Amino acid sequence: MKLKSFFIVGLLLTAIFPAGAQQTKILTAEKHNEYGLIYTLPLTAFDIEVTAVREVRKAGPYFQYAKKYVGTDKVVKEDAEFWTIKSVKVRPYGMPDPDARYLMQLKPGSTTFIGVDSDGMLLSINKAPQTPPEAEPVMTQKQEMEGEPLADREYLQYVDEDFIASQSAVKQAQMLAENLMEIRESKIALTRGTADVMPTDGKQLELMLNSLRHQETALMAAFIGNVTKETVVRNFTFVPSDNGRTTLFRLSDFDGFVGADDYSGEPVYVTVEITNEGELPVDAKGVEKKLPKDAVAYCLPGTAEITLSYLGKTLYSKEFEISQFGVVFGLDPQLFTDKKEPSYAVFDPATGAVKEIGAVKNE
């Protein structure tokens, strides 16, 4: 029995994810609920996790002298920033459909029960429900850094007054190279145990070596530049409704992830192509079966190809079962209320489809 929905459309936007960990519960027919169990079928939504890499290149002020003083011409010659998409993960999950609420009416004394999640979506009948996987919160961000971040012109912290007073770039480059050699010699002396001042323990040695390594990196950056890479992970929610292409977000070389309507970035599209619309089952003569009386509603999902693309290239493409492209049918409630041989059923939390059905006694 279908119930009239009291939800508003806005809930589709604000209640996509539960506030805490997803919980399940068992509903039994009691006098207080007039022996009626209310449940909801899901809409299929998608958690789309995008991993992008932000690469920042900083040119060194003495890059033209790198070949002469540090022996390489592999240098950063101008400042730049780039964002690239590294990987995409797509995971379907169910969110309650406000227009698909149903009532399973039972009789007093019935031992039939249903398992639902915290949003009331049907997970099982006559079997303890399993907790469905929970989606990542919308627009979460995780970051990992590769390379050593340096302050702007950090090499100036390791030069003397003669360097500051010099007006010659060539002379300054030479002095930086000399400082660099001194730092490398100090590192060698420490590791060999021949330094004039040796550390008192291993921890102090590690601190001194780390300090010298950082100074070396800062001075080298004055010649070859510095490149850092930052990995950023963001999660987006997508609820397909029809065939077509939608801008999921945009990627900007200046601001990274930006909104779909921010034209400073290039669009990342999500395309839906319905490949099969769910159909009602038919009998041996090809006639559509009629819904059993007081049927327990479930979904016969359709399928669609979900594709993500960026700059003309496909990032991800896969076919999924999707409840909103299917139809609702029903199971005979007597399957579950039979006192001698009751059955159980397990439903897909993302689509509302029947995953498993069998005899309770075999469980």
C-alpha cells in the first residue's frame, strides 16, 4: 500500500547524507503502530570521488646560472600552476524517495518484521538487516603534499652581508654556489663523524642533518626552482534524473575545484545514457503480471551508462542499475506471513531491487 508523501522537494538537496553513521533497525507489528510497517524505496544516487593534483612551479632567480654552478639545465624558468585530474571513483548508494513510501499491513500476533535503515529505506524482511555502506560527506577534502614547500626567496635566510651588498647577479650566484658546497661538506662531515662539533646523540644528529638538507634545498631552489605537488580529494553527489549531460564541477588552474557555474575553470561533465528502462514482469503469454493484493513494493531497476569527461577525454564510464529508471512491482505478502513456511527477502539498498529471497527455515 502506497502512502502519500509529506516531504518537500528541498529534502532532495539537503538530506543526501545522514549526519552520523548509518544505523539499521527492525520494525515489528505492534498495537501502537496499528500493525502497519512503513518503509521507503530508494532513489539511486552517486558519490563521485575525484582525486586531483595541484602542481606549483616556482622559478629560481638564478636559473640562468644553474648549468655553470650546479651542473644542470633542467630548471623551472617561470612560475606556473597546473591542476590535473588523477582518478575518479563512483559509488552508488540509496537515498529515500519521498514519493515512494509504502505500508505493509499485518494482523495482530504476526511475527513478520522488516529491517530498515535510519531513513526508513527497506533493507530486509524476516531477516536482520546489514548496515549499508555510507557515502562520504559532500565536498569533503583530503590533502597530501609531495615536495618540500619553501617560503618565497627562502635562500636569503642563509646568505651573509656580502651577498646582500653585491649588485652583481653573477657574483651572487657564485656566492650561493659556495654556500651550497659548504653545506654539502658539513653533511658529509657529520655522517662520517669528522665534523668539528659532533652531536651528542642520534636524535640531535638527525635534527642537524635535516636542517642542512633544508638549507641545501632552499639554495638549490634559487638555481633550479621548486616544484610541489598537492593531492586533493573531493566528493560530489549526483542524482540522475534523465538522459543528458550535466556539469558536475569545474577545474581551474588558479583555484582548483570550483562550482559548475564558475567559468574560471574547465567543466567536468557527467553524462547519463539510459541503456534499459525497467519493465513490469510478464507471464508465459507475454501479458504483464498484476500486482498482488497488498503487495510488498520493490523496484525493478533500469540501467544507465554513467560517464565522466574532462577536456574531451573520458575519465570514467560504467553501467549501473538505477531505481529511478525502473518500475515498482510487488511481492505477495503471504510469502512472509505464512505461519508454517515463511520466507525472507533482502533488498539492494542502492536500487530497492530484490537481492535474495528464500525460506526462513533454511536460514
